[in-house]
Amino acid sequence: YPPVCLASHDSVILVACPDYQTVPITTWTGLSPLRLSVMALGLSFSGLLCNFVLMVGLRTQLPYLLLPWLVINSVLILVMFSAGSYLLIFFSMVKRNKTLC
């Protein structure tokens, strides 16, 4: 399809590929929706549990109860930093395509 241009008073909306389809996350991860949901719920539950242990540690003044929270958040920071660095490198090295579609 050629690009469609819709113009109003002082703005222009450019639709480059109107037949673009989204790809489900299960296609590019290779996981079933149930397995992906269980993994997401497991990670969320472990985060909530670590936060609860942190609150108990603060309340009872037991410093070793800080360790699970510290480990989970350190791992999350490293994973997010790595994913962000990968995406920055990937999208900065992609060749610019002269056509829109």
C-alpha cells in the first residue's frame, strides 16, 4: 500500500503500513500462553514475597532479612540494564530503510 496522508488544519498524520499486524509474544518466545502466565505470576509473587520479608526485617530489626530483597532487585537491575543496552545497540546498528514499507 502507498502511504496514506491525512491532513487537518496544521497537523499531518502519516500512516506508513496500514496492513501491519502485531506478532503475539508467544510466537517469538516459543512459550505457550499458560507457561508465560505462570512465569510472570511466579516472578511477581517472588517480588511481593521479598518485599514482605523486607518489611518484616525492618519491623523486627533483623538486617539479614534485607538480603532476599537486595538480591532480587540487583538481578532485576542487571537484567534491565542488559536488555536496554542490547536494544540500544540493536536499534543503532539497524540500517536505515529508504522505503516506508
